[in-house]
Amino acid sequence: MQPELKMAVDWQWETAVAGSVAGLATVTFVHPLDVVRTRFQVNDGRNPNLPTYKHTPHALFTIARSEGLRGLYAGFYPAVLGSTISWGLYFYFYSRAKQRYMKNQEVTNPGIHLASAAEAGGLVALFTNPVWLVKTRLQLQTPQHHTRRYSGFGDALKTIWKDEGWMALYKGLVPSLFLVTHGAIQFTAYEELRKILVVLRNKQSTSIASGSDSLTTIDYATLGASSKLTAILATYPFQVIRARLQQRPNINGAPRYIDSWHVMKETVRLEGLRGFYRGITANLLKNLPAASITFIAYENVMNLLKMTRRNN
């Protein structure tokens, strides 16, 4: 294998490994807030299986008191599986797309970052939608659940396939594809802010080694949180639509919502625009530090893998 090609392949797999480690670290730390966010998102006042929470601290306290640690970590296995696979695939597809788009260009630009992130997000959504659907349903199981509870990830998959058909595993795919813009916005913001920060840091230092970006862990944390905030504010309504579509059917087997358009109409009619931002406080508390952790882990694992490769 030619040295240039081998280096490109090594870099792609390094990004996949770094992304997977980053995703695992992230979901372990913030999962209870993910449970709270999901329950707020679907609570339209018409689901008898869900209790009503006043705010995020009240939700955390209530779940811990009535359901224990198991309730706070409901859906943890599919969350770990989905996050690890998603981040690994995302960084891998993103790096490959970026490399392909840059073939005839010497430098990157926002358009390349946007197209690469959009392509990666669409592919990841197709691969992982069944995992996220199961995670959502497990998180919505409460002590007052009126139908047979799923005993775990495998049981949920089998039950959904048997009772609702394989297509049910792809409920929420349409808003998931729209949520590709979330990753596109986040990565574009991250890359552009990163370039600006590298320039500023290099100007401040007179002893930067050639090829070093001179960024610190605090820089990675700030960049991750800032880019995530931008993406959340722009795309959060799609998360609410997806969560409501992925709920378990009513006792009679009828879906709570028919499609994305039905969710939008009913949410506007019954809750107004505010309904599309249910759970955003828990979402921000979960995702801003999570984004920081993700990019700290990703950048440091990448640096470690690069050092290992150079030493071999």
C-alpha cells in the first residue's frame, strides 16, 4: 500500500476509534438528563403512562425516589450502543467525505464542512434509528405503565418487530434526517471556531511546534459547548417531533401520532410553539457539558493515536 493511501486509511480509522471513545464517555456521564429530556419531550398531557414533572430537578428527584437508579438509567444499554456506534460512524463518514470533497482543493471551507457533516449524519441516521427508537421507549417506561413492559433491549426489538412490524423500527426517521442539520451546524461551527482559535493561540505563542494547533483541553471544551449550543437552538423542535413519533402505541395498538405533520399540527393546536421546546433545559444541561467531553476525548484520543503511529 502506498504511504499516502496508508496514512489516509489510518487517519479514517483513528477518527472512528476516537469518536467511539468520545461517545461512550459522553453518554455514561449525562444519561439521567437524557431520560428527563425524553419524558418532557413527549409529555403532551395525553399519555397516561407518564407522570407530570414541574422542572428538571423535580423530575430527577421524582424518578430517583420512585424508580431508583434503574429509572435514571432506563435505556442506558441502547444509549451506550447507539452513541458509541453513532459517534464512531459519524467521525468516520465525516472524515471520508471531507477527504473526498477536498481532492481538488488546497484548503477547507464552510461548504465542505457542511456537506461532509450532512452526508455523515444521513448515513448514521439510517444505521442507528432502531437503536434510538428502543432507547426512547425504554426511557418512557414508568411504574404506571399500562402495557407489558419491555424487559430489555433485545426483548424490545423482538416485541416491536412482532407486534408492529419491522417498519416500526424506523419511526422518527424523517425528523432524524432533518436533524442531520444539527450535526452539520455543530461541526461547521466547531471547525470554523477552531480555526479562529488556532490562529489566535499561535499569535500568542512564539514557540509553537510546526503542525501543532496549540489548543488546550479548556479550548476543546469551549469549542464543543459553543458549537453544540448553536446547533441545539436551531434544531431542537425536530427532536421533540422524533420522540413523540417513537412512543409506544396506545393500549388498543393505535399510534399516538401518525406522522411528523400530525405531530406538528397537534403540538401547535394543543401547546403552541412552546411545545416544540419541551425539555430543552434538560437538553442543554445534558448536551453542553456532553459536547465538551466528547470533543476533549476525541481530540486527545486523536493526538494519542497520531503519536503512536509516528512512533511505529
